[in-house]
Amino acid sequence: MQLTTTLPPLDRWKTAPSIDTLRSRYDASADQWHDNLARLGQLHDYELLFENPVVGDRLCHLDQTSHILDCGMGTGAFSLGLLGSIAQPVHVSGVDISTPMLIHAQQNLKHCCPKLDLRWGDIRRLPFADASFDAVIFAHVLEHMADPVATLCEMVRVLKPGAPLIGSVTRKGLGQLLMSLRWRNRGYAANQLNAFLQVAGLEAVRSFDYGTGWSKWMCIAAIGVKRG
């Protein structure tokens, strides 16, 4: 894909943590991760995001034959938010670098969808064919990527034309700076995130503030659809 649009700052991040460092930290955090998300209110906030009419309108095509992909799925929290917002169960695939996270995701999702395909791997090199998925989602993985546009292009590659990519990232600010002391994650402003999504091949891009609590202070969500 030709990347001809002028990017905002942070198109590459030379101090991004190594994949081995990330894997070690997420492995160590896996047993407490889902409970921590619940305490922070993020599980509820994810549900509200997928109930947003703008997001819901992009998911109304999903049915029992549909396949979604969760990139960097962790314990499956973002997938649970999506599954709770649609009328019919769908097939869910997920990729994550942490095996303990995937084990928890298996337990959290096994009763919610007819088929679950969870794979250990790197979301920069997804093990799926072009145009395989009816929706692709991600939550709080782009912050760790040295080249976020290339990562988004890989997500868009496996997305069917006209299908949505829905993501959540850490908002640039004081909270993110404090968090980065441990996780070395960067933050995004809404205009940066929107620009990256557009350059990666998406249209009808919109970003959202979360409505309440920790997520309102710390997070931004966005949606776009694959061109064509």
C-alpha cells in the first residue's frame, strides 16, 4: 500500500519496547488482568462503546456466519463488549503474544460464540488471508507499536472491503505518561489516531471519547471502514 498522506508526529517510535519485554510483562499480569479491567470500569465502558449507534450501525451486518478478529486480544474483554452488543453469536479469532492471556480469553469467551480460534502470534504479521474478516477490533496494542501505521495496514489487509475496524487506545496526557513508566506505552490525540486510520486504508473514520470514569480520562476509541 502506498502511504502518501502526510502523517502527524509519531509515525515511528524508536523507543518502543521489544516484543520479548511486552510478552514477559503481559504474561506476569495475566491472572489479574480481567479483574483489574472490571475494577477500573473498562468492561462496562467497552460495552457502552459497542452500543454507540455509530458503532452499532457498522456491526448490524454480523450474523452467525460472520468472523471477527481481535488483535492483541488479552483476556478477551474487547470481544466480550462486541459480543454483548449484537443479536447473534459470531465466530471469533484472536491473536496475542501472551499465552497466559489467551488461556484466560478462552475461558471468558468459550460460552459466547460458536467458534473460537485463538492463536499466539504477533499482530504485525497476522496468520490470515487477505479479506478474511467481517470486523477487526483492537484495544490498547497500538501504543506499543514502533510503526503504528504498518500495524494498522496489516489489520486492514485481513478486513473485507466495507467492513469496520474498531479500536481503543490510550489518550495522550498525564495519565499516559505515568503509565508509560512501567509499560513504555505512548498515547494518542484523536487527530493522530484518525490520520493513521485513514492512511492505513480506512474511510468514514470517527473517534470517540468514552463517557464515564477512568476510560473518559485515559482512552480514545475510533472506527473506520475499509475502502472498496
